[in-house]
Amino acid sequence: FGSQPCAGGTSLLEHQQQANTGLFGNTQQQQQQQQQQQQQGGLTDLNSLATVAQALSLPIICGDERDMLYAKFNQLQAYWGHGTVILNQSGNTFPITPESPFSRFKSVGYCRLPCTKNEDGLVGIFIGKPLEDVTKNQTQLVASLHSILGGKQEHVVCCDSVKSINNTTTEIVIYVLLRSPTGATQRIPATDLASVLTSANIANQLKSGMFVTNVISKVAFTSSQLSLYLDKPPVGISPVLWEQAKQENPDPVKLIPVPLVGSRLSPRG
């Protein structure tokens, strides 16, 4: 793809150096806020199941009967899969997520196995922003991707679909057309495009300017990849539940078990 921006234009990285802004506002300020939230969320040496379990059952915060109220409040957050439990008298806390082993809102559903080919060139880009923000900036996002990929005239970045993953994450599926001098076009293979987007330099630009959290090629699983996925339960899902989901799969040829945690268990309107 090359690394030079199109003539007369500036790359997304240059825009960031000029104004410290990206597609979704001041990225530097937002990243600092995220780092502060992570620091407030808990300490690394306290990140253990045993410590959190004690905070849920017998925390030592006030040293009297009020500790039971703290315990019940911690349990409520842990079971719900959202919040921050208080660990000790020092005020150390630990963030709770739906993937936590203490969360009760977990299940396993089934998703249709992807059937797209590598030649289709589809690549999913996961952005840490809600659907409304991504949709509003979709045109600028596609233009910025074209610039990051080199800004060459023979490359055309196309958006295939945009969908919400959850309240804070959106997936945009793209493909890149390669135009020959004769006018013929062909799609860049998905694995090639994903490899470029996940290279160190470009990945850093995507993360800092677009809040990209993950990039995957949308191609069908190979038999070895499928076996590797099925052999290990996802984070937060018990091995017993995962094994049951595999055995009860109504159509193992077309469907694959997927974890459902937190708000994903709620039906959408």
C-alpha cells in the first residue's frame, strides 16, 4: 500500500500533530481521561480473585457492622457485572466487568459461521465509540483510512457495513479496491488488508486517531482455527457451560457457540 499520503493532503497523523484531535474530538485529552480511570479502577497487585472474593464476603473497611453493608454493595455490583468494588481501608478499588467470574448474567448463544472468502476482502474494524458517533463521522473515517493506507489513487476504500456491537463499540466492515490502468478493479485479499492495518505504525495511528480496538479479517474459519476456538472456553464462561453449548449446538456445520454476557443477554427492540 505504501506509506505516502496523497499529493496536496495531510495524513491523519499530521492532523494529530497539528491539533491533537482525531475523528472523535481531542484524542489526547480522552486518552488521559481513560488512563486516569484505569488508575482509579484498581492496583495491579490487587488484581486477584482472592482479594476480590474477600471484598465480596468479608471486607475490612470500617471495622464494624458497616462492613456487611459494603459487602452486600460489592456483591450487587459483582453479580450485575458492572461497577467498582471497594477492597480495603486504603480505599483501593477493583473494576468489575461483565466478563468477571463473579458476574451472574452469562449465557451462550449461537452465531452463523462466516462464509465469506479471502478474495471478498472484507475486514472488520472495531471502534471504541457508539454507533451514532461512527455513523456521523463515517465519510471522514473512510477518507482517513485511505490516507493512512498511502492515499494512492489506484486504491479505493469502501464501506460494506456498520453495526453496533454494544453501547461503546461499533464495527465497520471495509474492503479496498485496486484499480488497474485499464480500469479493471479487484479487491485486496482480506488477510493482506488486515495485515497492513495491524502493522505497528498503522495500528498506532488507528488506535490514537480513531479509537480502533481490534481489526479482523472476515473470512471463514479453517478446521484448525475452529477447533482451537472451541477447545478453550471464552473469558468468563465456565468450561461446563461451554461444553454443554457445544453438545447442544443445533447445527454444528453452520452455527458456532458465542458467549453472551451482561447487556447482550437483553433482547433488542
